[in-house]
Amino acid sequence: MSAARLILPALCLTYLLAPGHPLSLLRGVPLDYVGLILFAGLGIALYGLGFPRNGRWTAILAVVGVSLVFAKLALWSSAPDYGLAASYYSRNRIGGPPERSTVFRAAAFTRLDAQPGQTSFPRYFFNDVERFNFYEAGQPDRQALPFAVRWDGYLHAPASASYPFALSANGTAALWVDEQPLLTVSARAAEQEDRATLALSAGAHPIRIEYVDASGAPPSLSLEWDPGGGPRPIAAPSVTVEPVDEGRLARDGVVGRVAPLLDSVFLIGLLVMLSNTVARGLVPRRLLCGGQAPALRATLAPTEGAERPLLALFLAAVLFHALLTTQDLYRQTVILEGGQDWLTYESYARDILLDGPLMTLGKPLGQGKPFFFQPFYPYYLAALHWLTGEDLWGPVALQLLGLGVCGVILFWLARRLYGAGAAWLGLGLFAILCATQLDWVARKLLSENLYFLLLPAAVLLLVRFVDERRRRDLALGGLLLGLASITRAPTLLYAPGAALVVAVAVRRSGAGMRSALGQAIGLLVLVGAVAALVPLRNYFVSGHPVLMATNAGATLLIAHTPGLGVRLGRVDENRLYNALSLDRPTREVLEFVRQDPIGYAGTLLPLGLYTLGFAGAIDGSSSVAPDILALSALYLSALFVLPGSRTLRAAPLHLFVATHFLVMIAFVPYFYGYRQVLPMQLMMLVFAAALLANVLGRAIPICRLSPVAEPPRPPAGAAPAQQRPG
């Protein structure tokens, strides 16, 4: 794809992300509900319909797009700061430095509130595992932590007149106008109200509102006035952070009416671009993550050519489901539970946005902590928050959409290995797995939500490389494997086996041993280069180049607690353990293996049975997880029934299943249900779909297996085939 074809979509994304006038429809980052619909919808439309080709209409739209971006930025830069500067405090008094916001990082206040007082005060700062991780008996209730707020700004009276004011609150609240106290409320059980009328001259008047939460009562505050036409909340555009003269405010009122028109022009241009793409038949024939060489194409399926549009409809349905089922999170404060993984990940993501990528958690360099949880997910979560704001709505909605993307990746993986019938059946199985397992995981802040994207994409690229030996597939696959390894560290165990598959594939293509080893080592170098970021960061922050998350030892010990016969008195003096800087839990488990190997082996069996779907293996009951057990059974059956499952092309999937299974029986796979087992199940799903397609294909032709054939091997002594360009 030429770079020119990317210009127009890039301009559309730039317009959506660029800051806009406060009174416009599309205000940029952080995206609101409409902004996220357009952002995600544009990506889905481009995937399903293709990118516009160069032409007269494209050139015209590009010029219009550049003009719109500059006009939007100009309107934004000329606008006053509407709303009030809100300073939040994590205690029931006002004083000292206020809490910080990830949206207004450089401001002296916490955030900019368009309206003082809401039923859900934006108290995102309480999701801090370092300061507010309360979950034990006798500790404060995280859902009722005390807080206080002060709003400062200027109220603009439209004319010299007497204005009625009304303040109601559950808690202690006060209103000052022109630095004089006007209204006061003090309530601890139910809302109370205070009213007054104040004569104001036309123009800006300093205003301050203070609120202190009444501990134990639902916090609420409402402030209204009547500038004519009936009582209304004091809110933008009647309030600004800084004093603004009435002439500028009047001019900006006109601009505020122009800004939505600008957004309307953009939306019309967006529709024209997509309509022109459809009208000119620009749906690409090269399938995403397909791109098979002509010699490798399978017999065309009935859905050939419509697959991408159909998958785009699938993604659109997932987006609709995500937005519909997360409405209750939109711009609402959710105080996460103490002692849970999601609180820790949220805290880390906030620290990244507030203080930078080293994630020091407020400690000086060299005195901080190495990564405790999986390293890369907090950065992904921070990016989702940057895009959509501080509340959990955006990250959760995008994680749900990520499940749809995962399903599309698995579709192409099954499509490449077993044909269209298996691919569509696999998508159906994936939808069932989403309903039973994946959906609830996507609604939590857990690293698997990123792993579900990185791991299948990396495996798909490896399969493509085995088929076509394109080095760019190998390079991108290595980078994705590296990212997957810092998302879930055990992926590092998968990399050597993947490199072996690469070497065998290169040798089978007729290349020499040196070339095979070189490309295999190249894959490992790429994975290692990305994984090296973890010890590098740990060295700068903590002074110790720790490779893996430090919670691994504790997890090992939970899974394999040594028996009474294992002597642990001298583990702290072991020279080898000290040289490796092993933590105490890891030392205890290693001593368990060394001193009582039979007892240790006995702890593996329940974890293995649980991983396959026998849920009761952990607690001694007879319960099972039907979906997990069914996929496991279908996968094991496919190994014997399907000849295509025992080829080098399928090896990257089997290798991951085997590696992940071993990791599951070494660590605890049952924290938060089956979420740690699920990456393995995604790979199993491809073979389960192929097996079902093999059975159903006898009665339903569309389900018949039509895998892409393996590339023919060159005759002995022949030179290896040249790399296909692009």
C-alpha cells in the first residue's frame, strides 16, 4: 500500500484526536462517547472497505482535511477555558497540594469541571495502590473515603440585575461571590438547601465553591442561579477559569456556533470518503494478514471477497455491544476494590501518565521497585486512558472491542490453516467463548486483555513465515513476541521453540544452514531486545536488573507449598540462590523440588486437570467448566483425526499450547477463574473449529476444509527462492 493512500485516513484520525473548541461536538483527546464511536468506527470501516486510492476526489478531500485540522486547532487556541478550576483533596478538609489528574497534568489544580458538583465526583485519585490499598478488617472503606473540593473561577452576569442563587448539598458546602460569603449548607444525613438573591453588575465576578464530604453519606452538591428564563445550574459557558472581558466572550459565543458546523463538514467529508471507496469498488483483494502468494491460494470459498466486509460487520456488532453495556461507566467514578490486580494495574497506569514511562511510583531513581506485576500492560492501559479519559469506560469499552479484533485474528489463522469453513466456525466458537469466559475478563483491568491481541497476532505471523518465508513477517512476529513476553513473561519460554520452527522452515525452503540459523537467531534477538527493556528499567529505577515480575515467586509458592518434611532453614544461605538473587518463595519451591520430587509432582496433577477444564480438581469436587473442557477435548481429538494438524505449519500453535500448559501447572492458573488458561484455549479453538468443519463438511459444502497448501520444496541442489517483494 502506497503512503499516499494513508494520507486521508491519517487526516481523519488527526481531526478526531486534535483538541477542539470547548463548545464543539468533537473536542479531541480524551475522546467522549461520540468521539470514540467515530474513532473506532473509522478503523472498522477502513478495514472492511479498504483505503481510498489516489484520485481527484481523494486529493480534494485531503486539501479539505488539512484545512479542517488547522481550523479546528485555531478555534481551540482562541477559546477561553470554560468551567471552573477544581482542586480535589483526599481528606475531609481543604488545604495543601491538591490531587493530580492524568488529563490536566501540568495544572495547579486537579481538573477542569464544566459544572461544580455531581452525584459522581471525579475521585479517580483514590485508585492508588500505594496510598489507599485498604482491604483488611479495621481499615477504611474504600467506597466511602473522605474528600473535599474547591472550585475557583469567574461567573459572567449577562446584565446588571439581581440574581437568585440556590445551593443544596449532602455534606458541608459554601459559596462565595466577589470574595464574599453568600450561601452555606451543612448536612450529614439528607440534602439541605440555602437560597439568596444577589445584585451583580454585568461582567465577570470571582466565584468560589467549597465542599467537604460528610463521611458515610452519599456525596452530592447542586448550585443553581437564574440569569433569566428560569433556574439553571451554574456551568459553562457562564463560568470561566480566568476573567474574560465581555467582548471576547461574545465573540467566542459566535465561534462556539461555528465549531459544530466545522465538525459537521468533517463528518460529511468522512461519509464522502467512505462512499467514494465503496462506489469505486476499492475493497482490496489482499486479505488482512493473508496476502498469500498465487501458488499458495486455496480454492475460493463462497465468501471470498466478502470476508473483510463481513468481519467488519462483526467488529461493528462488538463495538455496539461494548458501548451499550458500558454506559453505566461513562464519566462515572469507580473506586476499585483493594488488594486486587486491577487496582494495581490502574495505579501503575496513572503513575505512567503523571510522572513518565519509568513508573517510579514517586521514588527517586535507584530507590524504587522492580516491576511487581506484568510490565507492559500498565503502559497499554495508560494509552487507553490517554485516549479516552480517567474513567474506566474507555479502557473497558476498548478491551471489549479488542476481543473482536482477537476473533478476527483467529479467523485468519484458521482461514490460512484450514480454509473458510473452519474460519467461520472458529469465529462462532470464539463468540461462545466470549460469552462464557472472555467478556468478563475484558471488563477487568487484567494483562490478558492485551495478551489476547499480541499472542495470536505473533503466531499468525509465524505461520505466514512458514508458508511464505517473508522476512518482514518474521521481523514483525519477533517484535510482537517480544511485546507478548513483557505482557506475560512465560512467553519467553515459547521463543526458542518458535525459533526452531523458523529454522526448519527456512531449511525446507532450500536455504542453507547458515541462513536458517541466522533467521532463527534474528527472531530471538528481536524478542530479547524488547524483553531487555524490563531489566533495563528495573536497573534504573530499583538498582537491580530484574528480568521478570517479582510476584512470580509468590505465585509459585501458592501452587506448590512444601510439605512438613522439606527443610527450609538454610535456604537464605544457599550460594547459588544468592548468586541468582532469588526471592524467598522461589527458593522454597526449588527446595521442595530438590528434597521431595514425588511430593512436588503430586501438586502438578490438580493444576493440570484444572487447566484442561476439570474445575473441581482444585477443591476436590466434581465440577467442570464445560466450555474449557469441550475445547480441550476437541483439540486433543484433532491431533489424531486431522492430518493437517501434524504439520510444520501448525507447529507454532501446538508449541504455544504445550508451553502454556507447562506454565499453568507450574504456576497457579485459577486466580480470577480461567483467565490465565484462556490464551492456550484460543490456540486450541483453531483446531476445534477445523475438526468440526471436517465433520460438518460432509453434509455442508461451505464447511469443507480447504487449507492453503504448503509451498513445494525445491529440488535438491536448487537455489532457494527469492523473497517475494512487499
